[in-house]
Amino acid sequence: SRSINLAVIPGDGIGQEVVAQGLKVLNAVLPQDVKLETKEFDFGAKRYHATGETLTDADVEALKQYDAILLGAIGDPSVPSGVLERGFLLKLRFLFDHHVNLRPSKLLPGVATPLAGQPEIDFIVVREGTEGPYTGNGGSIRTGTPHEVATEVSVNTAFGVERVVRDAFARAQARPRKKLTLVHKNNVLAYAGHLWTNVFNEVAKDFPDVTTDYIHVDAATIYLVTDPGRFDVIVTDNLFGDIITDLAAAVSGGIGVAASGNINPSREFPSMFEPVHGSAPDIAGQGKADPSATVLSVALLLRHLGYEDEAARIETAVSADLSERGDSVRTTEQIGDALAVRVAG
Amino acid sequence: SRSINLAVIPGDGIGQEVVAQGLKVLNAVLPQDVKLETKEFDFGAKRYHATGETLTDADVEALKQYDAILLGAIGDPSVPSGVLERGFLLKLRFLFDHHVNLRPSKLLPGVATPLAGQPEIDFIVVREGTEGPYTGNGGSIRTGTPHEVATEVSVNTAFGVERVVRDAFARAQARPRKKLTLVHKNNVLAYAGHLWTNVFNEVAKDFPDVTTDYIHVDAATIYLVTDPGRFDVIVTDNLFGDIITDLAAAVSGGIGVAASGNINPSREFPSMFEPVHGSAPDIAGQGKADPSATVLSVALLLRHLGYEDEAARIETAVSADLSERGDSVRTTEQIGDALAVRVAG
Ligand SMILES: CC(C)[C@H](C(=O)O)[C@@H](O)C(=O)O
Ligand SMILES: CC(C)[C@H](C(=O)O)[C@@H](O)C(=O)O
């Protein structure tokens, strides 16, 4: 019989609330014969304050035992900026080699967007997750003096770029439009840009049926608001991907519905699925958070583990719920309940 | 008697057309007693193809003699990506120490925006222009092999950050709302982020009447489409500034009206003013380009040289022209003529 062994990290702020709904929908969608085992981990601000730990070696070993990780949100204003982000979130992405950071954007009918004219939006961003300016390389000298020099080094390897570009080509090939856009800034960041562009053009030869395109990251932000329909699959580096996926989420229904997967396609280590939004401490504990982004992240998790039908059922349910939502105000739990009913039905 | 000694670089594509209108309006707005002398330079793709040169030492010496530089656009698909950008545009920004890259965004009444509900938008971005990931530091090893490693180094100095932050605070102080937002990614780019944040907080003490705010660059792109009214003055690094000002232009009327100044506030070297848009080779020579961005860049140029009244007259003229434009289709020249009449009136 089949089983899913899931590590659950509710985290901080609204993380707790949205993860509860994610699990509820997961339970509702899974067939009887699939045994779901979950184990909750207490990473986040509370543990950091209590112990000074963000993620220990023992934690990492423990997490390795699971098929996948579901994360709510990590971060709190009481913790200095960057401590939990780098000490937990990025650390895990790097240690578990989550090199495919997958972020779909789809504007569903009836869903509010800040853009006029309700444009068609349906693309996915494949953001590199283990290189670029996120490696923590860099430093500073004469720190805190008028003569300080601080550097950040973006590290890009042919190995790292090729595997994520190849993954993105395969995803583009599997979609009806079969179009892949490389987003970079190769006219300025010439060394990294040259590597990305060369690898992209080389890998393209193995996917002759995929249409390719290149856009500078600055221009990409323009297209995301004036002509988002031009995008099908985007592949880009870690930092550019961070920036454009927040914008992509904003134009396609908001971060309340933006899901993401930190994926290790080889499955050597567990992949981690999380909403794009943060811990939103201002609305935590009030039942105001929209669990849809977490529920959609559960769909990405299921697809990654091979449960394609169940993933699709969740996406259909969220889609229907959003379209029929109108101006109704529901609690986090009510939305979760409604989705659980839909996926079971 | 007063005089302006202006270096004019029409450049490539639509650069020629829009600069002609910029000069027309400049001539029309200047009082009789101001002597305007212009000298045209032939930088750009044509010269590069003919001579292999982008900007020689002699060119740089020649340009130093002018009070300011008006640039149309540089770039053509016939030239490999980056050659003219780095060999001319960025080279000049660095050599002439254009550390204040000024980019105002104002959505004028009646002007189309991709955003629903015609929000109020009126902010300026002060983008650092001589540091960050734009320094050309970096390199690659095993280039072109499966073992290539390519790096880009973002270089940030207390000296460079402080002067641009101070400039931004002064600009914020001079505006009614007196609000300055630092945009960075200090939770990930910790060394540079620490420097920027520390310097920002230190300089803030000298401007107690300015309200301050900090936003991560990814979140900033969300606010630019969901709540652009929250911004008054933004200060940010070179790359983040590049990205968010294209988005800012897109939401506040498009790059057809986005002006910019590459400013050396000390006036040790001439400052350079240019539209944010590129050379748009697809519409070059057809009289389709909107010269408004160039004309507004002329206003920034005049303000930099102390001609505040004339700058304001140009801005009022463009504002009126845009508001009354409706669906009329006019040529580049017709728009320039209309603006020249307005500023003279
Ligand atoms: C919290 C932060 C480190 C993270 C990132 O920059 O990747 C977040 O913005 C994201 O996009 O997942
Ligand atoms: C052409 C390019 C080098 C330039 C930049 O990146 O600064 C442009 O995008 C700009 O914003 O002026």
C-alpha cells in the first residue's frame, strides 16, 4: 500500500493557520489506500528565541527521513532580518539542493487583479534555487566605518544552470504553448549572463519544438503588467526569480493564492512546498489569512510525489472556490473546509 | 549673459527622432538671453560598426567640456548584447561619476496605465549609479565548458552609499510628503544590505522631519502595482533601481513618458539626461516614437543646471499635452511641435 511521510513546519504567524487547512485538504483528497503520516516540527521564531537555534545538524538529519516538507511561513519582526531567512529557509534550500524553485501564476476567472481588463495570465516561473546572489558569498571590510566596502558575489555554474534550464525546457515542452523565456540581465551582468545565455541556447537544441525567447529582467517587469499573456514558462536566476515571482503573484490574484515548490527533482532529499507569502504577523491568529496558497502548494507537493490526479483535483477545487467567492468574507478555516468538501466530492 | 553648452548624442533607432524634438522644446523654452550651443556626437551602433569604437579617451575628454549631455538611446540588435551598454552607457556613468540616477514617476490625469482604477502615482526613484552589481567585477573560469563558474561581484562602499542616500533624503525633505523608502534585499544580501541599512539609519538622523521606511525589493514590486501611492521618494541600489524603475515607468504611463537623469551633483563632470526607453529599432524612422520622455529628460537637465522655471514649464506642457491627448495619433514631430508651442506660450 502507498504512503506519504510528511514533515510539517507550520512556522510563524499565519503559518500555523494556513498549514492546518493545507493538511485538512490533503487528508480529504487522498484515496483511502494512501497512508498519510505527518510529523510537526517547531522551527521558527519561538524556537529561535528559546534556544538560539534555527536548524541544527540533527534537525537536518531528521528532515531527510521524510518524503516531502510542507512549510507555512518563517519569520517574525522580533528576530533580526535575515536570521531565520538565511538560518532556516535558505539553509534548507541549499542543503537539500532545491534547485528548481517552481512558482506557477494563473489568473483565475473572477479573481481580483490590480491590472485593468482582466488579462489572461497562465505561466510558471522556474527560479534557480541554489546559486546566484543567494550563496552567501561576500563580505565586508572596515565594517561600520566610513571606509566600509561590502561585497556580494553571485556564483553561477554550468552544472547548476544547465540542470535548471533543462528542467524548465521539459516543463515548457509538456505545456500546450511550448514556449520558454529566459530572463536575465546579460547586457550588464556579462559573465553570469554569458553563461546563462550560452547554456540556454545549447539546451534548446535538445528541445526543437520549444519556442525560445530572451528578455532582460527590467523589461520583464514591464511585460508582467502590460502583456503577461506573452509568458508560458520563464526560467531565471535566484534573485531575478525572487523579484519577478512576487510581481507575478501580485498581478495574478495576489500572494494569497501564490504557491511554490522548492524542488529537488532527483528526490535525493525531500522537496519543500510553501506559499509565496510570509508570516504576516499583523493578521496572525485572526483567521483572516487565505489558505489557498498553502493548499495549492499541497497540490504541487502531490504532483511531485506522483499523485497527479489528486493535485489536479485540488487545483480545480481552488479554482472553483475562487471564481465563486465573490465578496464573501470567510475565515481561514471556512475556506479550508469548503476546499476539503470540494476535493472529496 | 547665460549660456548652455550641450553635448547631444542622438544614438540609435528612435534616439535620433526623439532628441530632435527634445532640442526643439529646449530652444522654445529658453529665454532670449540664454545662449544655447549644441554639438552632436555620433556614438552608437553605426560608429561601432565603422570603427569598432564605443567611446575613446579622446571622446571622454571632448564630452568633459560640456555643461550637460542629452542622450537619445544607444543599442541595436546588430551589436552583441552588452557591447554598447557597457562600452558606452555604463562607461560614461562610471567615468563621469553619475552616482545619482534620478527617475521620477508620475501618473498624469488622462494617461493610460495598465493598473485598474487609475491610482495616484507620484514618486521619484533615486537609483545609485556607480556601484552594486554594475561595476563589471567578476569573471569566469573554464568558460564554455561543463565546469564553467561565472561570478558577478556587487561592490558597495560606505562612501558611495552615503552620498546617494544623503541626496535622496534631501530630495524627500524638499517634497510635501517628506517620505523616503529604502528598497533592498537585506535579509539575503546581508553584507550589502547591512551597509545600506546602517548608512540609511545613520543619515536619517540628519533629516528628522523625513519619515523613513524599508521594503525588500520583491515586496516593492507588489506595492508598485497594488499601492503605488505609498511611495514618495525611493532610494535603492543600481540593479534594484534598474528593475523597479522599468516597472514604475510601466505603471505610470509607460516608458514613452519616463525620463531619467544620470547626475553628478558636484558638477565635476557633465550629467547626462536620457529617456528610460531604449532605441526601439522596430519602430525607428517611422515617426511613431513618443518624444515626451526625452522632453521630460530635458526638464531634468534644465533643473540640474538651475533653470527651475523652464523645467517646470516643460513639465506643465507635457502634463497638459498628455491629459488632452485622448486617442489622437500624432507623429513624433507633431508632439514635439505641440510641446514647443506650449512651452513658448
Ligand atoms: C524570505 C526570503 C529569503 C525568500 C527569498 O528571497 O527567496 C522569499 O522572498 C521567497 O521568495 O521565498
Ligand atoms: C541599457 C542598460 C545598460 C541600462 C541599465 O541597466 O542601467 C538601462 O536598462 C537603464 O535602465 O538605463
